[in-house]
Amino acid sequence: MEKKRSMSVVEKLKEHQKKEYREADHWYNLPSIRKLSRDRHRKGNQNSRSDREQLPRDGRNLIHTNPLAFLVGAVFNRGVHWKKAWEIPCCINQKGKLDASKLAKMKKSELVRLLKSLRVKPRYVDQGAETLEDVATLVERDFAGDTAAIWRDASPASVEKRLQRIRYVGPGIASMVTRILHDDCGMFRGQEQEIDIKPDVRVRRVFERTGLTNSKSENEARNAAWRLNPDFPGELDWPAFDIGGEWCVASNPRCPSCPLTAVCPKHL
Ligand code: SF4
């Protein structure tokens, strides 16, 4: 019975992905960026306008078209709100420093000063400087300045391994990158079994409340995705993240209108 219910939740999550995660119209059409321009769930929500305005058009274009901006935004997706994380590369670009060769020449103290001067900063500036230092080294030293070569013609597992050479980038961020490259850029076809979920707080909340897991443990969430959707564990990532942000919020979840309501045991 439990297994059957879990599978129904998984099927609904996959349905939500197919229905809502629209086909990318160009490179780096990130789901997070796309959410800023849609009102779907937020009608009547006073925050919707300011949400959309948090990333200026130039910033969105930059992430869509510049692989280094995409990578920098991705690696800062920790400890700060995701919308802010994607703004960091745009802020670095405004300072004229979004260039791996320039960044690679900077000392850690200079990187700290750069990050401190930004309008949007990483939560821990010291650690952020080390992350940026490693991004620049990886791109410049190992990939001759070509950021996209990190993932071009590589398997998801090897891309994730490369990304985890960057300090403070763990399996969660690494799998978020491969999942976005798969969903938005059509990469890694036929290798989906290597792409995991990023067990962030929203995903873990949805997994626990729907009975896919018994706790908010990251490992349990990752294992549940492997077990329940072995052909493509990461497929459950975006729909759970979306539902965790729009319906299954921390307080007062909106169960009646939630896409999972028919199959969810609502472990609140
Ligand atoms: S909002 Fe309610 S129905 Fe939807 S996933 Fe959360 S607990 Fe389940």
C-alpha cells in the first residue's frame, strides 16, 4: 500500500514536470529565471511584481548566454535565496570582473573585497571568495578558459565530479547543474540515471509530507529518488521544488489546490 501510494506521488510529480516545465526556447532558460516572469500561481500575491523585478533583463540575458555567469550563479545557490544567488554573477559583471582569466589572477583578499562590494553578496563572503577562486582555476587551468567545456561531451557523473573540485560545491549543487543542463539544454540524453535530485529544503519538505521519506534527511531524500525513479532520479527535483514553493510551504500549506492533493497522505 505504502509503495503504491509513493508511486502515485512520483507519477503526479512527473506529470507536474511535464505540464509546467515548459520546453526551453534557448540555452540557459533556467526554471528559476523563467519563474520570475510568470504569474501562474501568484495571482493576487503582492510579491509577484517585485519577484519579477529582482532580476533585471540584462541579468537574465547574461545567465542565458554566458556559461561562466551560469556556473557562478549555480555555485552560489547555497545559504542565500535562489533568486539572489542568480543575481551574483550579474553584479560581478557590473564590476567588470566576470572573466575567468581576470578572476584567476586575483588574490583571495581581492576576491573578498570584490564580493563585499556587490549589491547582492553570498552569505559567507570568505567562503564565497574561495569558491570563486576555484571556479576561475577550474575554467582557466583545466578547460583553457572555456567554461562550457566542463560539461560538453561529458557524462553527468564526470561533470558532477569536476564541479565538486570547487570548494563548498557538494553533490546537491553539482546535480542541480546537470539537471538544469539536461532539462533546459537537452544534454545527457540516455544518461538520466546518473542525474540526482538536489535535496534542498523545499524538496525534502515535499518528500516528507507526501510520505516518500520519513524525515528531512538529505540522504534519505536522495535514496528515495533513486529507489522510486531509478531511470531518472533528478526528474523529481524541479516538480518537488516548485510545489514546495507554491503550495507545500512551511506554514499553512495550500493542500486543497495542490497538484498532489489527491495522492498525498499530508503528513503535516
Ligand atoms: S501542500 Fe498538502 S497536498 Fe500538497 S504536497 Fe504538501 S501536504 Fe501534500
